Amino acid sequence: MVVALVVGGVAPVLASGESYEGIEITININDANAEELDKLLIGIGPDKAANIIEYRDANGPFSSPEDLINVKGIGVSTVEKNRERIEL
């Protein structure tokens, strides 16, 4: 059974050592805060998460996952790794 965990406003809390195995993670990149972006997107650390928020604040909501390529430090590879996780 696959459970969808949709994030955008409240970060899930897992105890140390727990994993998301078997859970489909999706995150709304237009609503998520920096901590959620950092924890739930592959290859996104605190600095890139902050860059996503900064870009979103300056340019408005993302209209496609590919728009993340416009954010400093994020390339096509990162978008592809997260494509199944990204919601708008």
C-alpha cells in the first residue's frame, strides 16, 4: 500500500532513524516553507531551500517544476530527481 503524504504548510515529524520508505512524498513548492523543502526534496539543503523561497517571493508562484531551474544552485538534474515529489 502506498500512502501519499502531501506537504505544504506543515512538515511531517519522524523520529530519528525513521524513513519515508513505502510513502509517496509530494510537496507543493508554492506553499512549502524552507524546512519542508530542505527535508523533503532530494539534493536541496538549507541554502537552496532559502533560494527557492527568495525566488518565489520575488517572482511569484512557480507554474511548473522546470521553473526551479531559474533558482540559484538548482539544475535540471535536481528537478528530475524530484519530479515525482513536486506539486504546484
